[in-house]
Amino acid sequence: MNRPLLITMGDPTGVGPELIIKALLAGAFDNLSRPLVVAGDTGVLRRAARLFGVTATLEALVSDGLGTHRLTLGDRRLTVQPLSVLDAEALRYGVPGATCGRAMLDYVVWGCDRCRDGAAAGMVTAPISKAAIHLAGCPFPGHTELLAERCGVGKVVMMLGGDRLKVCLATTHLALREVAAALSTAAILESLRIIDTAFLDFFGIVRPRLAVLALNPHAGESGLFGDEEARVIAPAIAAACAAGIDASGPHSADTLFHFAAQGRYDAVLAMYHDQGLGPLKLLHFEDAVNVTLGLPIVRTSVDHGTAYDLAGTGQASEKSLVAAVKMAEQMAAQHQ
């Protein structure tokens, strides 16, 4: 069976629905090796189609548990698993509320469970509203934590990447003043193990070359600018190497990315958010993909939020969504 890829529609009042329709109409999904199923709301998707001057007709399919309706948009078709029946015409862009929050959660949970039970090959998530899912009673701050808990995984690693550069994060959304205290040798070592395993399992790279960044300028300059390199990061790298992982560093961030972008490394482990994602977005601002490493399933996502300022205009770029679908396709082919 050629298991499908899933796209969870995301916030019904954000750009997710229109990005799916925009990519479909542009033919971005025409040559996929797998069927595509959207977990979402047919009414919201039909409203999104009208942004592009297209009237979508709805057809019910024989239920197979993965896509029970099909939207026809001219010569394009989109299979949909309808998991909410929202009053699409009453929705205001950028104002999701608890009902939309519940719908967003339902899309993600359904998609995750279909990947876990083997019915789907992977999932691509459109952006959600953290505030709205909290209103709906979700105790998690976002997709990643929800998926990790549902998959029974204690730790995952956030990776953002494109063809030229892939960056993983040792810490994610922390105030800069909290980063040093959050780093530990054990946590960095565990991150390196997760990255090493995931690159083999999902990208087919045996013994990937992992560059580990320093925290401080000039890698601490022999302790003049901080001792985290010698005290925390270097021991983690040494332990990883002893375990057969090809890890090097700590590298000074101001020079390392030049070599990483040239292909010397398969991935970079950055110590904090902006240290890694600034260079990444310089190269891959429109087509970066967010990948959750450490899950037993394929999960990719767009590298942007709900973009309420653009929602309903049809002007938001679909490039990150298309890149996320194509990376999920590649990962699913490797992770049979």
C-alpha cells in the first residue's frame, strides 16, 4: 500500500488553509510519489479557494479512514479528512477562539495517530495558534510537545533546514540570560545521539558529520570569555565520539557556518535559538523546514507562524509548505 502523507490544516483563521490551496493550484503536489490527505475542514478550505477565484465542489468518498471527501478545484483535486465543521463564513481571520483551537488539536492528534498506527507515512503541520489551543484546554505550548507526549518520547530535537544547511538546537525558546544555565553535558550528548540516529533512520546518512557550536565568542578564548566550552560542551563531544558519533567542536559560530554551508557538515548543533536560526534563515528564509527529530514518525512543518497580517489575502508564500511536504516525502521513503 502506498501510504499517504498528511497535512494538518492548522489554524482555520491563519494562512494554513490558503497555503494548501495555493500550492495545490500551482501544481506543487502534482509529482509526489504518495497520495496527499488534508486533515481539516472542507468549509474552510472552500473559503480559501475563493481567495484565488476558484469555486471548489465537494464530493463524498467511500470511507477508508484516510480521506472521506474530495474537493475539486478546476482540474485539481484534494482529498480531505474532515475533522471539524466550522461556520467558515463567520470566522474572522486572526481571531481563532477556543472552537478553532479544539479543531487544530483534533487535526494534529488524528494525524499523529494515523502515523503511529502505520496508516500514513508522515505528517506535515501547518501553523497553529498557541493561544487558541490553550483556550481549548491543551496543556502543551505547541505541536512539538504534544506530539512527543503522544508518541511516548521524552526528548526531541528541533531541526530547521534546507538543501544547503541543517541546524539543530540544544535549547529552543529561552531568554538569552537563561541559556548557559540550561546547558548540560548530558543534554548535549543526548541531543547528539538523537540527531545521529535520526539522520540514519530518516535521511539515510550513515555516521553524519555533526558540528557542535560553542556558546561564547571565539569558543570562550581559552576561558577568557566563559568556561562553558571546556566545562560542558567539550565533554559532551568527547563522549559522543567515544560512542561512535562523528561530532566535532566546540566551533566558533562566527566561522563555522561558512564551512557548513559549503557542505563540510551534515548538521550543526547550535546552543541557542538565534545563534543557529539567524544563519539558517539567511540561506533558507522562504523554504526552510522545521523537522522534529527523535519522534518515531515523520513530522515536518512550515518554518513560520499563522501570519495573521497576511491571512485572507492570498499573498503568503507557499514555499515553506511545499518544501515541508517534499522533505516529508523524502524522509518517508527512507523510513519505510
